[in-house]
Amino acid sequence: MWKFVTMIGMTAALASCQPVETPQIVESTLTAAERAACHADYGEVEAGAFGNEVCVRPTMDGGDVCTSSNACEGLCLAIEEDGEKSGYCSDDSTTFGCVEVFEDGEVATLCID
């Protein structure tokens, strides 16, 4: 009897399941012209978020001291040494993931996909 009740319960549970649609990820590749422009500007083509290609260009002020990202071509990345907070400009134009940035004397976490 219990096998029969269990079987009916499992059949009802499975019948109520709805298929879950998987989101479609569209990979984007750069055109030949975009790749050429990237390389002409000293950039490198790299895989970015979700496999999309991006052009990562070096910044002219990479490593310079900064107080906010407004002072940099890229981001003002935070650094803390001996309890002192400061910032330096990123070496390239594109950042992915989570980084600590220095904005007006404060450190904040910035996440970029």
C-alpha cells in the first residue's frame, strides 16, 4: 500500500515540475576593423564578461597618484599602507570583477561585469 501511495505522490510531484529556461548568453566578437583599431591604439583584444571580446587599452597615467577616478583615464585604485589610504591610476582602460577604488579620501568596492 505504501509503495502505491509513494508512487502516486512522486508522479504528482514530477507532473507539477515546470521546465526552467536557461538564459541565452550571446557572445560578441569584435569585427576585423575594430580589432585593427584596437591594435593601432596599443590595445589588446581580451575576453571580457560572458565571453565577449573587448579592447583593453593602456592608460597614459597608469601608476600615477590620484584622489578620485575623475583624475585618471581609467580608475583610481585604492591602496592602504601602514593605515594610510591613497590611490593610484589603473594601468589599463578596462576592469572586470570587484576592485577597491579610492574616491575623495574613501575606499569603496566597485564591481564591474
